[in-house]
Amino acid sequence: MSKEAKAAAPRSVLIVEDSVDFSNLLKYIVDDMGYEGVLFALDKEDIVERSKECHAEAVLMDLQLRRKNGMQYIEELKADAATKNIPIIIISGRELSQKEILSLQIQNVRYLRKGRVEMDELKKVISETLHSSEASVHKGKKVNT
């Protein structure tokens, strides 16, 4: 394996979900898309530290979790300078109001409703999110020639 191939590790997506079956499904989808799905241990890990460790380029998150609710995790990520720009995709069975959805969109958070989102739509949103994340990273690293 060449040095370039080793350096080009898959882009990681942190998965924050308390349903083992659904988190495994999300990991399978993310891995199948060519990214690395990283499962977050809700009872053991700090979300900000875990995001930094795995160099998460996006977060897939449920809102109704055991230890904390997803909104608390979002607040923690947005409060840290190193993780505040990581795009978040909420996949939750919880119905949000239009006002809540708009408030999340302002923070670079997408919302999908569990049970109402098709697999193709989920893949499309993940792909779009990672592509927009990549574009903003490259824009921020513009080099003067």
C-alpha cells in the first residue's frame, strides 16, 4: 500500500444513537458509502473529545438518548471552538416544530424524521453534508500564490 493510500484514510462520521440495531444500520450505511462510521459510547465518552479523536467530519445523532438528550450534545459540540463547525444530522423519531427546525438549521444541523426518511434520502443528505463540509474546509485553507 502506498503512502498516499495510507494517508487518505476514510473520512469519519460519528454516530450518536442508543439503539444498537439502528446505530449498526447507520454504521453499515456510512461504511458502505466509503466513510468510516464511528460509534459513540453514550455512557463512557465525552462527545467533544471523541469528535476530536476520530476527526469527525459529521455527526449522525438521535435526540432521545439515555444519559443526555441530543440537544445537550449539540450544545457541547457548538460550544467548543474545535467542534463547533462539524455538521450534524439529527435522525430522530421526535417531531420538531418548524421553529425548532429553523433554529437547528441556523446552527448547521439537519433534521430527518426516523421512520419517514428513505435510505436513499439518508445517503444523499450524508453525502451532501460531507461534500459541503469539505468545500468549507478547502475554502478556509485558501493559499495565496
